Amino acid sequence: MEGIDLGNHAGCLFCAGNHVHGRYVLSGMNQALLTALQYYGAGAATLAALVVSLNLGRRITGWAFVLFVTSSIALIGWGFLDKDSEGIGWQNVALLVINAVGVWRYLISKHAVRDR
């Protein structure tokens, strides 16, 4: 394995004893977890975008934003755990905040949503 060992990570759940350039190198089942996070995040965001674009009403749009939130969480996990995906992680930190506003606006707030 290339890289430098920055200490004993034998008990670490994520790095399986390998640490490269301050980022974890994942293998085996952990790599499968990263793949699952990546594809769930992409699929959930696509479905949520479709539902929002259909403008099916406040409650359904609110649940689409909940789906966006789960997508952002998955992509944050993937972005910061995969060694070359930090940009996606940071992008989804911002999108998580935006999506939380959508959840608040469409599901939690009692104020009427304005159409412009």
C-alpha cells in the first residue's frame, strides 16, 4: 500500500490500519459502504429533484426535501471518507443547509408558501 503510516489505526473502524495523507484508505466492506453512500446520494438527489420539479404540493415537496437531506448526508460521508472526493463533501455541507431550509419551509413552518 502506498502512502505513509501516521500511526497505529488497527482498532479504527474506517481505515483498517491504513492512513494516507491525512485521509483514510478504505478496502473490502468499507469500500462497499463508500460505493453505497455515493450511489444512494446520487439516486436520492435525482428522485428528490424530480419530485420538486413536478410541484405536487407543499407536503410532497417537503418530503422531497427530506430525501434531499438524506442524499446530502450520504454524499458528505462519501466525500470526506473517500480520498479524492472532498469537494463533493463540502458542496453537500452547503446543500444540507439549503435542504434543511426547504424542510423547514415546506414541512415545519405554518406560514403559507408564496408562489411568485
